[in-house]
Amino acid sequence: MDIGGWLRSLGLGHYEATFRENKIDVDVLPELTESDLSQLGVPLGDRKRFLKAIGGIGVAANGAATSGPGRADPSSDAAERRQLTVMFCDLVGSTAISARLDPEDMRQVIRAYQDVCSGIIARYSGFVAKFMGDGLLAYFGFPRAHEDDAERAVRAGLEIAAAVAKLETCAGGLLDTRIGIATGLVVVGELVGQGSAQEQAVVGDTPNLAARLQGLAEPGSMVVAASTRRLLGDLFELRDLGRLEIKGFAEPVAAWTVEGVPSTESRFEAARSARPSGFVGRDAESAVLLQRHSARSIACSSRRSSALSGPPTFLRDRRVPSPASVARWRVRCARRVEFALQPTRQFGSNELVHW
């Protein structure tokens, strides 16, 4: 395990230079004390985080120390095929900033930027794979996969753009970032390089596409590929950029700019924007519902509701037909029992529809 990768996985990658300057590697991590970390200039909160993380890897670190030089753990070099969401972040105008700042001041700007980005990515269970000067590469879906990795990546990107814009540094002005995100099948996990240059490489078109999309983004914005957009549903407000000619890709590539998070009534429906297939063999029941909740029927009473009776999963991944005249249509599922804190109302025979 590389010390830089371990620090980045904790969202503490800005301490990498300090650890390397003091010759601290994985084999000595179990020997670090709170006093040692204090001498390195680590604040109290981060000292506690370090000690907690070190306690979790103590056994593995001792095993690595006794294995001897040149004897790598074969499981750490195992590559695997998986779907991954890749994020590229880049600091806008870093060349111009570095031209007017002292190198030490520029280092502080970069460190503050990396600290903000890595912290947000870690909160969304992302993995910062590599810092590249004023940019960074992050994976969502490795080493641990989640069914909503694409959503996590986009939410992290929105937070990064907002946080970087508020970042106060010695640069003397507001900072901006560009972000590109793509999702696809890759081969990930194989260790390449040696020493401090060692990293877990990703092979596939996805990282290249994410990097190209990052270059197309406006300052302070984020661009996602079609592969990511399909997984987002209506969770975000997206602006279609059309099909763009991108260097290295034979065909034009569809892309979208993420403009924010909409105020949707249901996160479930937002995540499933594609219209699900309708019910089969339920024309009569659907007609009863539509008739009872037509504009004419609603005008006769202030409130109108119906109960649907059926097997436990009969509404899963389906939508009950809703008349266009109804401003708001809610479906609430409940067991046929009385709730302790919110008893269900007894429906009359004219309100019950057997599904």
C-alpha cells in the first residue's frame, strides 16, 4: 500500500508531502503517536482521524513490514473489470495564478484546493486516485461500489464547484474549477509505477472521455457524458450540449451540463424518469380510478381518495394512471393493519378498488 494513496483515501492527501519529507511510510504508521503527529503540525481533529485509521491497518502494516523488500502482496495487484464513474477536476487559470505568485504561495493555493476537493470526494465515498498538479482524478465505484455512484459523483462535483468558488487564498481572487464525469466499463486495480509514483491504473475509454469533457466545461461548471446522464434520471437539472466533436473519438459525443438540483416531489420518481411500462389487464380498474378522480367528480367534494387493494408488490416500478386534471397525485402503500401513530381510515365500498 502506498502512503500517498492511503492518505488520499482518508481525504487527508494534503499531508502527503509532509509524510514523505519526514520519511514516514506504511511500515512505520503503527508506531506513530499523537505526540509525533503534533510535531508534524497536524491539528487535533486530524490527529484523531489519523490514529483511528492507523489502528485499523496496524496488522496489515506489520505484515507488510515483515514481508521484506520486493515481496508485494499479490492481492493488491489484482486487476478487475467493473463499471466505474470517473471524475476529472481542474483548477481554472492556474497558469496565470502561478505566474504572479511566489512558488511557496502557489503551493498553498494548490494544497487548499486539493484539500477541499479530496474532503468532499471522500464524503461521497469516492477515491482520489491521483493528484496532477492543479487537477485530480477520482473514482466512484472503486474500491467499493454503490448503485448510485454516478449520482454521488455529480453531487460531489456540485459541492466542489461551490466550495472552490468560496475558497479564500493568497491568490487574491475567486477560484473556479472545471469538472468532467463519465461512466463506463474499465479494468481497474492493477498497480503501475514504483515508489511514490505507484498508482492503481484504470484502462478504458472512460477516463479519457472524462478528461475531454472537463476541458469542454465552463469555469465553475460540470459536464457529464451520456453514459452518466442515463443513470441520473431527473435528479439534476441538465442542459443538453448536443453531440460534440471530441479529439480521440471517432464519433461525436453527447454531453450535458449539470446546472443544479431540482425541487422534485419524489426522489424515487426523479431517479426513474423513463416512463415505466403500464399495467396489463387492468383497463377496467384504471377506468374506475380515472372516473372517480375526474374534474367533475372532484368538483363535488373538497377531497377525493381511493384505496387500492392487491398483493404486496403490485405497485412496484409502476405508476397508477393519473388524470391530467389532477394537480397532485399521491400513492401511499400500507399494510392492512392499523398504524400505532397514524391509523388508516376505513374506506367505504365505493372507494375501494381491488387490483
